[in-house]
Amino acid sequence: FNALDNIIMGTKGKYRKKKVMKENVTKISEKFGLEMDLEKKVYNMAVSEKQTVEIMKVLYRGAKILILDEPTAVLTPQETKKLFTILRKMKEQGSAVIIITHKLNEVMDISDRVAILRKGQLIDVVKTDSTNEKQLTELMVGRPVSLEIQRPLVEERKTILNVVDLSVENEDKTMGLKEVSFKLRSGEILGVAGIAGSGQKELCEAIAGLIDVKEGAVLYNKKNIIGKTPDEIIKLGISMSFVPEDRLGMGLVGTMGMVDNVMLKSYKNKKGLFVDKKPSEKLAEELVEKLGIVTPGIETPVRMMSGGNVQKVLLGREIESKPNVLVTAYPVRGLDINSSYLIYDLLNEQKKKGVAILFVGEDLDVLLELTDKIMVLCHGELQGIVKSRETTKEEIGLMMTGHLKEGGDDHERENS
């Protein structure tokens, strides 16, 4: 179906008055400044274009209230700016817009008033022009919180992981990754940026040995681990941890409690016929205390926890396995701001211990503050690797959409 079909779908007289409907859609799009090709197939659209179609569907039906849940999560800075222009136009035309977001800089940019929720309760409603990010954070968490992300410098670095011309083919024969090459060093956090579906998932799972690789190599201390299963990688003495995007589907067993999920990482190392659960029980209790995990008990099935607490269990387990390489996909997704900064601190602790960290993120502000370098993917291709201190959100945004390509980065040239 094309954009027009999706907009008018479900309305009366779809086939009898399609020409008239198209004229009405065009008038509304011009009124609100929504630029779109009504004949373009939705499956060929970028995420931002699909979002525009969804907004148009609401306006076409005469709705005066628009509710957006994390609307900028998969948008580039340029696309976010365009969306906010549309929303301001809607406000001028008399529409009410509610945006649910965790990005405080966007709250300050687009809103007139802010409602703060904490644990399901409305804490306060404040005017945006009379507040700031620090005050909003304190209202969200209930106490003062530092919004500064540390970026410790580790002097001694050596290449732990060398990815060479990595290509992954999806089940539908399309290329998920196309000849991606980079190096991951000890004591370094390498960020990965890209619009959703740009190859981040394939990259992480290929490194972890979860999917087949068509071409290329993943060299761990010069040893190629392509074709090895996670179990075989462990047997080779390689210490690698993976925090997947799908927490319950791939990272944890939802029907198990914390103790059994923690034990999944280490039970094969036990000697004898019986498994001693006491070390796992102790570790689970330590994680509850250290990470502030909210659970009725360490034996409670993790599927009963909130998404944020599930993420804490998963990340805590992987970090406690003392890896040399830590691959994380959206590790703070669904976490409150206090928990997010706790995770950043944990990652920096691992960095100072010499762990090589691959951090796939969606918040460009966090990527710029936390990481040492950022590699940008677009449609499975590497657009470049830039130093976090020397780049901007706008530059990364252009790379994410394929409008800018950085070549010859020292991350690819250095021999170490």
C-alpha cells in the first residue's frame, strides 16, 4: 500500500471517492506543512516518512489531540527538527499535542508545560519556561541527581577485537551488513549510531556468534571466531559478554528467577554432578543492592519485573562475569534517568578495568558524552568512525542518513 492508501484506510467511501479523499489529504498536508509523496509505497519509506503518514492519518480523521510516545527515538537530529516544526504548526492550528519522552533537552525545546510522573503517580505539572533540566530530573527521581557523564581516559590500549569486511545476509537475502571493518580496543567505549534497522542487531549477533556470517572475519586477539557458537567461543577461553536488544527473548528466561538466570552464565563451569546455587543466590542479592533492582524476591520470575529492572538483571549478570569484551545493545532503553546514569557509571568502571566495550545507542547526546569514538551505520554500511569529542549531532545525523561519509579514520588505519 502507498501513503494515501494508509491514510484513508478504514474511512467510508474509500473506493467511491478516492479522488476527493486525495484532494482533502493534500489540503491538510499543505495546511500543516506535511511534505509527503502520496503515491510512495510505505515499505520504501524511511522511519521519519512513516511517522509523517501516521500523523497525517490522525489529522485526516479530524482528531484535535495527538499523543506521541518517544517519537524521536529512531530519528536523526535533522528529522527531529522537522518533526518539531510540524508539531508547532499543529499547535498553531489549535491541536493539542502530548509527547511522552525521556529526552529532557527535547522537553525544554518543544513543550509549553511538563507533567512529571514517578512510579505511576503525577508528581507535578510545571511551565517549561520556569524550569530547567536539573529541576525536572530531581522531580522525576525524587532527589538531586548529577547529569554529568564521565569519560575516563585509559592510556594503555590494545586491539582486542578486529572486525574485517564483515557481511551478513538476512533470511530474505538482503544484506544486513556490508563489508564492515573496525577495531575495538581495551579500555575503550566504541559507540554505534544509526537509524533503527541499519545493521546494529546483525553486528552484535554476528560478533556474539548467534548468526551466520556470509563473509569476513571477527578476530579476537588475532583468533578468528567466525563460525563458532557462543559455547565454542567460551571453550576457547574467550571472555565475552553480550547484552541483547531483546532482553527476555534472548537475554533472560522470563519464567526463571534472578538466581537461575544468573546461574545460566556459569553453571557449565561447575564440577561434580550437582549445581551449588549459593554463589548465584549471593550474586543475585548483591545485584539487587548494587543496582537498586525492584523485585518481590530473587526467586520471582523476571517476567514479573518492569522492563528497567529486567535490563538491570541482564547487564549486571554480564558485567559480573568479568568479560574482556562487552557488547551492549541499547542497555538503558526503558530505564529511568537515575538507573541510566548508574549504567553509564558501571560501563565506565569496566572501561577503566581494560574492558573493550561496544555500545549500541539511540540517544546521540549520550553517545557523544559517554563514548570515545562513534561508528555510524546506514543500511548495513559503515559510513565512518569519528572521535566523539570532535564531532556533532548534526554531522552524525547526516552520516546516519547516508548524506555524509567519513573515510580513513585512524580507528581503521592504526596497527596496534
